[in-house]
Amino acid sequence: MSGGSQGKTRRADAARKRVDIGDWVGGVRLSGFMGIMLGLVVLAAFVLVPTIGTYVEQRQQIAALEQAVEATHDDVAELEAERERWRDESYITAQARERLYYMRPGEVVYLIADDVPGGILAPEQEPVSDDVEETRTDWMTQFLRSVTEAGLARSVTSG
């Protein structure tokens, strides 16, 4: 092959690669059927897009409600376990001794106040706020002291 024939081939390839868009669009013919089908596709898009959005939103709501139901089932299981513990006589006795300081006749109970230094408090025992804190004194002793002092006072002072 000669150099001249290669140049002609390249020009022909370049001419083939160039496509005039105006000619291509002008060559596309729209029939009535294609217009109707295109209209139906656009109408279907307008109808289905909100429906799909609603479907996705409802699926998210269902998932959230299923999680809420699962959490409720867990709470119910914990409450049933707690109920079963309270049906046990020994658990009731232990709770009465621990919470209310009940004792059996003849037993001696020792209450130890401030047995843990202040810096070693567990996180659950730290104060909730600066204003509200658990009383660190024995209120029953203070109450009895107040009543006996008031009963033994000789005169009442106005305050």
C-alpha cells in the first residue's frame, strides 16, 4: 500500500465517525403509537414514584414498630422474671431485711455508717445533681432526738 491510499482511508474513517446529530434526530419518526406509549410511561412514572415513596416510608415504620415490639417483649420478660423472684419466700425475706432493716426476734443488727471513704464512691452512688443528694445521716436517730428534746423542753420559744 502506498502512503496516498492510507491517507484516503483515514479521511473516510473520520467522515464515518462524524455523525450529524441534526440528521439523526430528523431521521427519527414519531408515530401515534409511540407518542401514546411515551405518554403512558410518563404517566406511570408520576403514579408510581409517590407510591414507591409511600411503600418505603411504611416499611421504615414497620421496622421501627417491630423494634418497639421486641423491646416491649424484653421488658415483659424482665418483669415476669422479677415477678417470679417476688413469689419466692426467701427473696421477700432478703428484701425486707435489706431494704427495710427488718430482723428476726433475738437478732442483733449492726448498721455501719460511712464505712467507705468519700473518694471511693461507685459511679452509681455519685450525686445526681448539686441540689438533690441522698442524706448521709441516720434520719431516724435525728427524728427521735428532736422529739425527745421537744418533749423535755421546759419552755417553748417562738421562732
